[in-house]
Amino acid sequence: MRAPGNYRYHYRVMYRVRRASWVLGGITAVVVSVESQAVAQSAKNVQFAQNDLAASVASTMQDVPSFARVRVEVSIAADDASERSLLEQTLGELLGRVGLMMDLDSVQDARESSSLLARVTVHYGERNRSAVHVMVFDGVTGRISAERAVSRSAPPAVVREEVAHVVQAAVEPLRLVERDRRLALEAASKPPEAPPLRVAAIERPEPMATAPVDEPTKEPEALRKPATLRAPLGAHVTPLLGVGAFASGAGLAPRLGLGVGLQSAGRFRPSLSLNALYMFPFDTGTNAVTVHTSVTSLRATAEADLWRHSRWSLRFAVGGGVDVLRVEPRSDQLPAERLLAATTRVHPIVTGALAAHVAVSSAVSAFLSFGTDLDWARRSWVFAFDDGSRSAALEPYVFRPFVLAGVRMFWGGAVPSSTSVSMKSTRDQEAPR
């Protein structure tokens, strides 16, 4: 009894499998038919687009001068015909926006090479299956203008747009060069314009009038009161470099600094300045013990002109400030506990100087200054030994002469003497008019 049952069971199974194969075959046939119709319609659309593109290129080339390079030859190597046609449409649209015409393999005709601007080759997967290789050649020299591999990891539409933008970026500089060349040729081909005719007007002579009473000649208002472009007050910045005597046995100590201030554009050009100077450290003392000294100086001064002529001027300055001294005893022979720690002292200072200035430009002047500082503190340092004897370690001078050189740069109304010279010479030239 089990054999017939198994036979009927296998028969039903085979029958169901056969029906399922019939259904799958029908579905496959329908899908293949739909895909075939879609491919045929896409091929028709591509053909119509290529025909329209060829007609557009032909109509546009009729209006382009014979010496203009506006044609771009494009060669696309792709296994998928639909992908190739879509890329051609994208390239043609993007190049058309900048006034260029694209030649495809399907629309090329016999044109002169003089109209060729660039050649573009696009390879899908020849060198690398995961990228699109794009090369752009100069149509005049044949050299490679751009070469790039565009990744195919993005969707096909994004890859096409990126390839098109790569081509446009490479062709755009060539188009600009060609535009300049075309404009130069058009300008050279135009005949020179004839000068306009001048018609002389014949005026009737006026009757002679009696001579008026002589009046004193009046100077034009613009010459009597020349306009000034200077503000009443301006600022200046001055880098400083100099040397000076500071203490016995120290020699001439170099110093470096910076000054800022305000200057008026009045008759004597008074100014107020604030200077900060740093004196390079120096050593004084004996072979056994020395004193290492560094000095920082702050000065506030008032300046004015004593004499001025053309680009040159002589100015004096008076003021005051402080000197901050840092004194540190040092010795290679004595132990450190025998030496005192470093000390810092502030000395009040009165200063005066005389400076010669020369205007370098309308906003820069250079100067050389000679002056002296007066130290009111009159403090000195000595070495005290165990036997009660003493010797001088640091003796600053009461009067400390110095020499400073600097370059003063102006902003606003504070200007050197050369400005007044240029205004005077301009007035002398315009007076005869």
C-alpha cells in the first residue's frame, strides 16, 4: 500500500514543479520584451539627440569667423552605448554654455584644423576598471592640458557630471587665450579711424573798448591760500639704535629701542614722544669678582623745530624718565654664598638732545641725535672684603652722553619737511597760468 502512495506523492511534486517552471518562463519572456522595447526607445532618443547636436553644431559654425578656435573634438571609449550617449549630451550642454562646439565621432566632418581648440579623450575602464580616465590635449600645440582619473564609485549620473566639469575646467583656460587672440586679430583687421573734421568758427570782431583804469593785480584765491591736506595732529613710530657712556670701565654700551608719539603740523611742529631703550649687558669689576649690569630706559620728551629749510630740520628735545638697573655680582674664584643676590634699582633721569632730521619721503624721515642724561640718584656699587677694604664695582656717570639714530614713520597730519617743499614747487609751477 505504501508504494502507490509514494508514486502519487512524487507525481504531485513533479506536476507542481512543472507549473512553476511555466510561470517563471512566462515572466522572463515579459521582462525581456519590456527591456528590448526600452533599449530600442533609448537608441531612438540617442539618435535624435545626435542629429539635433549635429544640426546645432553646423548652424553655429556658420556664424563663427574662420580664424576662431571654438571646436572641441571628443572621443569616448565605452562598452555601454547608452552611457556613452548620455556623457556626450552632458559634455555638449556644458561646453555650449561657454560658447564652444563639440565634435563627436558621429558628427565629425572635414573641417580645417584652424578651428580646433582642444581634443578630449574619455576611456571607461581601459587602464582602471574602477575609474574613468580623462585626457585633454591643446588643439594648437598638441600637448596634454589636463589628465585625471575620475572614480566610478559614485552613481553614473554623478560620474558623468564630474567628467564634464573636469573637461570644462581644462578647456576654459584655452578658451580665454583664444578669445584674447581673436580680439587682437579683429582689432588689427579694422582700418584706422579717420580723425574728425574740425570746422573753424568765424567770429565777428568785437568793437574795441576803452582801456580801463589800472587796478592792482589780484593773486588767485587758490594761490594765496593753498589748500592743505594735513590734519592738525598725527602719530609717528621710531625705531632707535645708538651707543652711550654709562659707567666707568664699561666703555660705549650699545642700546636698541622703539619710540612712539604725537606731532602737530604747526609752525614749529611740536611733538611729544615716549621712548623705550634696552642697553646690552656689560661687565665691570676685577678679575676675581665682576658685576654684570643690564639697563632698561624709559623716556618722555617734548620736541620742537629750531631751524628748518627744504628737506632738512634741526630739532631739540627735553624730558625725563627712569633707568632700571639690574646688578648681579659674579665670580669664578669665590663661592656663591660669599656673593650677594642680584639687585634692581630705579634711577630718575633728566635728558636733553639735539637732532638733525632729513626727510626721505612724504611720510618718512631719518635723524641723528646727540644728547646727555643726568642721573639724580648718583648711586654706586662697591666690593667689601673681609679685611675692611673696598674697591669700586660699578660707578655710573652722573652725566651720560649718548648718540641715537632712527627712522621716523608718520601717519595722519605729522609729516616731514619734504611735503612743504613739494607744495611750494607746485605753486611756483602753476603761478604763471
